[in-house]
Amino acid sequence: MKRFKNISEFEKLVKDQLENHSSPPPSSIIENFDFSSLEQSSAKTAKLIELIKNPIQAIKIASIVGASATMLFFALENKNTPTKDFKSSMPEETYTSAVDSAANLQNTESIKKELTDIPKEFKIVKNDTTNSLIQPLQTEITQEVENPISTKVIEDKSSNSINYTPDNIVVSNANPCIGEMITLKSKTKGDWYINDRILSRNTDQIEYKTDSDKPLSVGFVNEYGKTYEVIKGINNDYQIITKKINSTEFSFSISNQEILVNWYLDGLLIVENTNKCQLNEKQVGEHVIKTIPVDVPCAKESKSTFQVKGTGSIKFFNVFTPNGDGTNDEYPVEIKNYETYQILIYDQIKNQIVFTSNDPNNRWDGSINNQGENCPPGEYLAKINYTLNGEKAQTKNIKFTLIRP
């Protein structure tokens, strides 16, 4: 009959039988048969004795392991341990109690009524020939299982005798940009949570669009347990702040002063690597100011428009009366805030220029070049080329009438 060198050898035998068994053993067997936290042999021995002193537990173990009750106590009778035998390592009353309990296993009728959690596929075979410790307690299998279940226990994950390792989460980017789609994967299927809010069930992969720069707890739960990963979105958004100084001067800055950008005006680079920009823009109309961040993660380019309003003006007339009365004796063109000006007046009948000037204050008095003979009354054509401040050059053809008494 087999003897054991030490308590670890017996412990391994029972664990192997539990793991390789075709049906899940009672959970109480797993709970009680756990020596992982005990380092000293004497401590393991004491725990084993406490277990064997419980007749119900002893029968359960015997039914699962398929070994006799004698095998349990041979571990206690071993005389070859390096220090001292199991019997001498415990109080006499403890050893005697354990032996008495084992001797009475087969004669305790009340035990039979309490063995409700022993699997039905096992049957305790009683042998009434003797109460000796040497009498084996046999078990036999009365039901065959074609496809044994996995040796991993899923129901009782609190047991320290089984090592559970939850599947790790693989995150495509733990620090994504706000609005970025990330992928989360696991080796097995399970349920996914974001901040304990269910996101998806029974899948090994999900996609998630980051919508916050606050830390998010990604949880994955399956039969092996629960594991977490933390993702934190990066928010480097900013806005362009525009300040108008006067009609043509503008100051620009960005709301996030820690970001440096390159500045573009209507598509042309004007300033580099700064968070402020000032310009004097005289061109009338709508303009686009654009910024492109310099080496800043998740920061995107931004655009803003601003308007430069025209300050120049021009006014034309369609009649004048050079009669010397001091009123409307010259043909006027009223122009303000301009860059260029030129007027040419044509006699349409003779098809000749009768007056030209680059100064709006130099007006036509009705004579040829303001120094020759008077031109006859009738219709004349004024061709005016001009450019108002900040505006494009323009040309106007104005017909007007010269009236004489």
C-alpha cells in the first residue's frame, strides 16, 4: 500500500484528481482543500487533520479521489519526514480524534443523510466486514461522460486553489484624440463596459469613438473574471480670437496659449511658430485667416474670416452749367479715400478729348483743357479710372450734359 513522503505529495494527488475528474466536484471540496497560503508542513498537516476530522468531508474526498480512507491516514503515519512524523507533529488528542473519526465513517448513519452535494454519478460502496483503518473506502462510476468539461472552475472564482487570469484588453490607442475611433480587443468573447455602462455583449472586439478628455474606465468581463484599462482622450482644440483695432488693422490670437501655430492669410503664410498675429489689411472684402499647429498632438487647423470695409467713395453727376453764376460752373467728381484717379472727357460728336486730369480738385470748366475756346452745349462722355482705398481699380463711363444759356 502506498505511503507518502510528505504532505505535498498527498496534496498533489488530490488536486490532480480534482482537475482531471469528468464532472465538477462539490465546491466545498475545492474551498477546503487549499494549502496554497500555508508554507510550513506542520501547518498543512494541521489543516488536513481538521479536514479529515469532518467525516462528511472525508467521504467527499474519498469519493472524488477514488482512494481509500486508509490512503488519507497513511499520509499521517509517514515516519520518513526529514524532521518528525506526522503523528508526533500534532497533539495526541488531535491525532486520536482523527483516527476515531475515520474508523467510524462507515458506521455513522447520520452522515449518509447529509451527503447531498456528492455528485449523483458517484456511489459510495460500503464494506461492512471491518472498521479497521486499513479497510479501503471504494468508489465506482455509475455514469459515463462522453465530453468531460474543462478543468477550469468558473462558478467559484474566490477559491485560492485555482489560478484565474482574466484576459487582457488590447487598446489601439490609450490616449486618442477627441473624436477618434479606437479599437479594443480581447482573446475571448465577453461583455464590454465604459465606466460600468454596458457597451457590447459577447464579443471579442469593439470600436469606440472618444468623446471626452476625462479618463474612461474600459471594463471587460467574461467567465475568467473582470479586467480594466483606462483611456484618456486628448483635447487640444482652440479657437481663433479676432480683435479689430481700426478699419484696416487686426489682432489675432488663439484661445489655448500653450499651442504654437503657423498663420496663413488667404492661403499665404504670413507668420510662423507663434500664438499671436497682427496685420494691417487694406484690401476691402472678406478674408480668411488660417492656423496650422506646430507639433501638437490632436490639435487641428482652424479657420476664421474677417471683413475689411471700404472707406473710399466716389460720386458722379450728369449735368453742369458753366454760365459764370458761381453755381455748378464746373463738372465735379467727388471722390474720397482713394489711391488713384484719372478723368478723360470726350466730345462725342467730334470724337476728341477736351479735358483730362489726375486731380479730382482740377475740374472741367467747359472749355478745351480749361484754357481754350468754350465747348458747345450738348452731351459729353466722362471716362473715370479710379481706385478707392483697399479696393480694386475700376473704370466708369458717365454721360452728362453741358448746358449754356
